[in-house]
Amino acid sequence: MKNVYVITGATGGMGVDLARKLIYLGEVVLFDLDLDKLNQLQKELGGNSFVCAGDITKREDIKRLAEICKKRGGVLSVVHLAGVYANVKSAERVLDINLVGTASIMEEFYKIIGEKSVFINTSSIAAYLYPYTKETSEILKRPLDKDFMQKILPFTKGESRIAYSLSKQGVILLTREWTKLFGEKNARVLAVSPGLIQTPMLDKVVEVTPDSAESLLNSTPCHRVGRPEDITSLVLFLLSEKAGFINGTDILIDGGVISAMGKQGG
């Protein structure tokens, strides 16, 4: 049976690198906002790639993506890379894209996944750098509740940096929460938490928090920033049957920063 891979945020640095690798393993469905960039990537990849332009915060766009994938058949897996950093000045917008969008796509694709499907979310080192609390964790587990924003926004203090960290904590919590449900379909769900990775997103990190970025880099035992292929190589392994017993967890891939700093996740 053929494999079908969905990549959200497909035109970003990690998305492009991953698409170039997955195209040799099956069909690839590319999802992002910019149709021109999607078409350009599809032209490079060739006939086994398909595009769907849309917004991760719009449920109708996610449903349209799911319908395209359902028609492809085969073993469906999703790598959800779409997201924004704290350079987006609205705390609510950061949470809406990074966490509510993640919950929405998980909910829609859960309806169509099957045996051997894998769903991989993208969290961040930021989830480990900001303290977890019991109160915020309980809220972050339910981003689709009608009163979610009303409950969580006061904890951001109106700062998009805090909203970013909380959104990425929520991605990890959601991944854990959905593990049992995915298991009922003999499917797996995971998250990966990149550190500083040499993508356009890193430029935004340096722009918003230059001191923090420099501190993280100086604290990295690997003495370098990560490369897109560091993340995509991990993702390729997690999608494979060789990783079939890895499930319901977040994998930190940060060059050792969090361990060196003595931080712990929630």
C-alpha cells in the first residue's frame, strides 16, 4: 500500500527539506499559505506531489486538506510544521495559529487516519524554557473550548513571547492527550521540539530576542546551530516502522541546551 505524507508549513526551511526527502517514499501533499511558493515546490518535486493552499486557523481549509488526502488513499501520515514565532505581536494570534490550529488539524485528521499512520507535531525548546504550571497545563490541554482564549490570555500578560512558550507547551500536552485515541486506530502521535535551527524562523528569533538567542547558542554543547536536516532526519526515522514503539512523547532536538542549562519539561 502506498504512503501519503502531508506537510503543513511546507514552504518553510524544514518543510522544503522534508518534502525533498519524502517524495522518494510516497506521495506528498503540501499545505501552506502561499500558493505561488507551493506551486514552485511542486514543480521541483514532480508528479507525486499535490498542493493545497490554506490557513491553519480556518477549519474549512483544514477540512479541504483532509478531503484531498482522503481521496489519495494509502497509509496517511502528517508532519505538522506550520506555526509562527513571537514576532507576531498578538498573543492571541500566536496561540490561535500554534495551538488552536494544531488541535484543529489533529481533530480533523483523526477522522481519516488508519493503521500505521503517524502524526508528528512541532513544539519548541521554548516549551522547556518557560515554567509549566498545573493551572495553565489544564487550560492548554483544551484549546478548542469556547472559553479557551478567555482563560489563557491573562497568563500571557499580553506578551507574544509568553504566548509562544505556552502554545508550544500546549502542543506537547495535546500530543500526550491524544496518544490513547490514536492508539485505538493503531496509529502513533509524537512531537519534536527543535532548538535553534538555521531557517528563516531563526532570523525572527534573533530579531525579537537577540540576547536569548546568543545565550542559547553559547550554551549549546554541540557548539553550533541546528540545520534543517537535523530535524528532518529525525522526522524520517519517526515516520518509519523502525520507530514503531516510539509514541506519545516529545523528542527534544536542541544540541543539548536544555540539559546543559538544567531545565526540565512539564
